[in-house]
Amino acid sequence: MKKILSFILGVVLFITSVAAVDSNINGAYDKKLNDIDRSWNYNGGLDKMKYPETIGQALNKDTVVMLGSSELSYYDEKSHPAILTDNGNSDFNIMQVGIGSIQSLPHAINIGGIEPYIENKMVVINLSPQWFSETGLRNDAFASRFSPAMLEAFMKNDKISMESKKKVLNRCKELLAGYSYGEDLVADYEKKVAGRYTPVDKLCAWIKNKFADIKFKKSMIDDLQITSQGTDEPVIFSEIDFQRLKNEAEEQGKAECTNNKFYIYDDYYDTYLKDDILELKNSNVNTSYCSSPEYDDLRLLLKICNELELKVLLISIPVNGYWYDYTGFPKEDREKYYQNIREIADEYEVELLDLSTHEYEPYFLKDVMHLGWKGWAYVVEGIYGFYKKNVE
Amino acid sequence: MSLKVFTDFIKRMWNNSLMQIIMGAALIWAALMLIFIVMLNADLSAAPEFIYNQF
């Protein structure tokens, strides 16, 4: 009897202590959230996807969400939105979501998770041709970037159909096979969606989620690095002369690309290409972007955007024509890829900013695949035009 | 003399039912809090490392 009483009293004291810790952490978490300003729009890395509420904190009606991948991290292009807006010190901003190897499927989860925060109901999807390799999204890339918090937010969004949720869970299950990280969470959601959730499951899930919530908030308090937006006179976006920006971009690109014939910036060429340049010639003759699981993932992403009643701008970015010709990547295959994107845009009735004709424009890209000095000027101009057309 | 008074006091406490319950509860509380604090601060993520190649 004494042991039972000791146990009960010990557990009650423990629960009370955890509640006190939870309250304390919630207070610190709210304070950290309040520190977020519009510079968060341009924060790179995985933090935005790990902590969806941070996106909500920075978004406003004059900010357009842009889903992309590695091209979002910048070198020092003056036309990059982070520099153009003085790190968020502007009347118009672009909330950049994505890092290297974040492709259509993770973005389907991201857009479902953050849609409640998107006041102006607009989203831009920046497509990279490299997403459409024959294998599509890699398992290890998906698993390393998987965000349980974002999946939870996605699953809670009632505007998304059960059919779409099941498709996303199926794809997650395929890509997370062999990775315990995320597998259990996906299996749990599958059980819920199939109506096989018992009261015991609910209790276990509640305890697990409560602990996960405390841990999640503590890690955000400890780890989140927040920069500040600029403090000069705010940038008035409507006053930007985009033609002048493109001219300046050309000059900046010329200064950065001096040691090769591919209009690739010097440091990249020296690091990745120079030593193997002879071996790389005609190395991609058998490569294709025309058949890939990424197409179905893109269709799923657009289907979800339609269910969320979002206005979508799809951006089709070109490859570096000079480099791709050198490596023997078939031109017909590239053209077929661009045409596939046009057809998908028509199929889902979304606006398309087709920049595929810029394959041979020097300094459009800064290396073999990433947006560069002139490319960013075109992209930002296109996004601002999309915003002006659709803003109420 | 005072040491004997002290040790007698401890023995009486130890044999006191209420004290036994409180000490038992304290031990259980301490064990649970230790596990909680360790798990709160441990890196429980099993996410694989993926190094993005710019090329």
C-alpha cells in the first residue's frame, strides 16, 4: 500500500513538474517567435520547414511564398531578393522556402502546412530541370530533410482532400523505407486515415505528441538563428528599374566569370569542373529529363495547390545551354522537358513564367544549374508582376 | 551525545510511514525527471545526413 501511494504521489509530482517546464518553455518560445521579422523571408537552411510557425510570423499580405531548392541560397547577386529588399526592409518581399534537394513532394507537404498563413493566397513554384532525373527525388535526400512538424501541419489542413493526403503518405512511406526517422510517424497517420486508431493509440499519441511539442519548442529556442532586416530607408519595390538591374547584373556576371567559356563563376569552375573537364565532355549523352517520378509529384503538388485555392505561378528555369551542349545532354530532350512543363501548367490551369528560352543567355545562370545575376532579375520581375496582377 | 540524538531521529523518521511514502515519491519523481531531462536534451533524431552536391 505504501509503495502504491509513493508511486502515485511520485507520478503526480512528475506531471506537475513537466507542466511547469512546459509553461516556462511556451513563454520563451512565444518571445522567440516575436523576435522574427521580415528578414526571416530570406533565411536559408531547414529551420523554416522544421518550425512552420516561424513562416506565419514573417508572412504578410505583401509577401509572396516562393518554393524552390538550392537556387534560393545566394552568392552575392545584387538581383537576389535578399539583397534587393535589404534583407526584408521592403514594401514587398518573397518568402523563400526550400534548400538543395527539396523538390515537389516535400513542397506539397510544405504548402499544405503553411497555407493557413498565406493571406494573399499566392504561391510561386520555381522548377529546376535537375529535379526531373530518371530516379526523381532521392530517398536519402527526402529523409534528411523530412519535417515531422510540417507533416503534422499538412495533415491538419482540412482543405486538402483525403485522397491527396493518402497519396502524400504513400510517397512518404516509399521514400522513408529503411529510415526509422519518420517511418513511425507516417505509419501512425496511415492508421488514423484508415480509421484504425484505437483509444489506446490516441492516448499513446497524445503523450508522444506532448513530449515532442516540448522538445520541438526547446530546440527552436536553443537553435534558431535570427538575423535582422536592414535599417536604411525601406525599398519601394515599384521604383525598381528591372532593365537597369539586368544591365548591372550583366556587368556583375562578367566580372565573376573570367576563366571558362561556359559563363560559370570562377570559383565554381575551379572547384567542380576544371580538373575533370576532359572527362566531362559528352558525359551526359544518355541522360534525360523526360521520364521521371518527379512529374507525378509535381502533379500532386499542383492538385494540392488547387484544393487550397491558391493562385500559382510556375517558373520554368533553363539549363546552362553551353555546359549541357558540352556534356552532350540531348537538346531535343531538353526541349521536350520544357514542353512537358508547359503542358502540365495548362493541365492544372496555372500561370507559367517560361524562361526556357534563356539557355544561352550569359549570366542568366551562375553555374551549370543555379540562377545567377540576370536570372534573378527576370525571376523577381516575374514574381512582382504576378503579385501586382493578383493582389486585392 | 548529540550524534546519538541525531541518529535516533533519523531512525524514527525512517520507520515513520509518512516519511517512507514521501521518500519513495521523491525517488520516483527524481528518476522520472532525470529520464525526462535527458530525453529533452538528447538528439533523438535519426535523420540521415545528406550532403548536397552543388554539381
